[in-house]
Amino acid sequence: MTNVIEIFSSIQGEGKYVGCRQIFIRTADCNLNCAYCDTNFSRAEFCNVETSAGSMDFTQLKNPLDAAQVAEIIKKFSAEIPTQAVSFTGGEPLLHWQFISEVAAQIDSKIFLETNGTLPAALEKIIDAVDIISMDIKLPSAYSAEHREFLKVARAKDLYVKIVVTAETSPEEFDAALELLAPEDLLILQPVTPVKNIQPIPARKILELQARALRKLKSVRVIPQTHRMLKIL
């Protein structure tokens, strides 16, 4: 059983599959504490669950939830609206890798994993259950060794890497992140969404960082958090 914060149906707001309809399972807990994080991942007594897919009306279920409960909700939402994938997000969902594996075994949907890429051993345990991996490199980062091992496992799947870039992102730390990547890895640069007194990144700097990455990688895209722009979940 796992502490789940919310379950809802919406569009994927970030990365390669932006705009695709997905079901989101947001788990509690994270092993990082990023200054620009815009998500409350603290454990809660109740999980907020949409009453129907995309309704934006919620009911509450007592935490923790078991895999069978979550699988039934996913099946219900999938029957109501065709869905591209089920996204496990957080927090850091790989802290609950066994729960993800149990849910995946009970549904017939692609599994989309949104992760900070610092738990390679957990990924290895569920890699066969996962279809799509969105791996963040959090800057400034002290997790290069974990990221490198994580990527070795993740490249077996549909993988893209996302870096949130801010006004404070230095060329040195950005280059260090690029060193983790192979030329064929897809990189998404996500301009930081201003939260918690975080300042927006200047447009000129975004273009400079993209140009810097394109000297090493074949595909580098700049995509903001579109769900924040649209003010939806």
C-alpha cells in the first residue's frame, strides 16, 4: 500500500508528450528538495480522486491506497476517455516502485514514469513494466553517478531527459549535465515556472543554453510547463 496524493485525468503538460491525455497518479515523498519545486508531495491522510475523468471535481479516499484500488480507478477513467498513458509522478514515484509494479500488472495501459533519475536500482526492478521515462536532471545536482547508472537502464525504453533551467543556471553545471547524455538522447529544456520567489529565466539565456546543448546533442527542445499556462491540473 502507498500514500497517494491525487489521481486525476488531464493533459501531459511537460516534455515530449505535451498535450497528450494521461491519467496521473501522484505519490507522496521525495528524496530531493529542489528550490523551484511547485508540487506538494507531503504525505496526506486522504487522497484526492476525481469523481470522473477530467471533471476537476474530487472526492477523497483514505490513505494509504492499495494497488487494486488504484487500478480500478485507472480502468474507470480509461473507459470514460481514451488515454495515451498512465503517468506515475510525485514527489519521486520510484520510492514506491513495488506499488507501481503491482498497479501496472492489473491494467492494460502504457506506463509513463516521471522521475528525478537518482534511483537506478529501483528502476531496474520495474523496467519491464515501464514504457516511457521522463528523467529530470535537477540543477544544481550532486547526483551524476546515479544519473549515469539510471540512463544505462532507461535507454531500453522510450526515454527523454528534462532539465529545468533558471536565471541562476551556470554554464559549468549545465555542461556537467550534458556530459551525462549521449548524442541520441532527446533533451527537453524547461524554463522554470516562477514560484517561491524564483525569477523567470531571460529569453536570451534560454536560446544560449539550447545552442550550447545542440553542439553535443541531435535533438534539444524548449518546452515550458504548458499546464501552468493553461491553469489546469
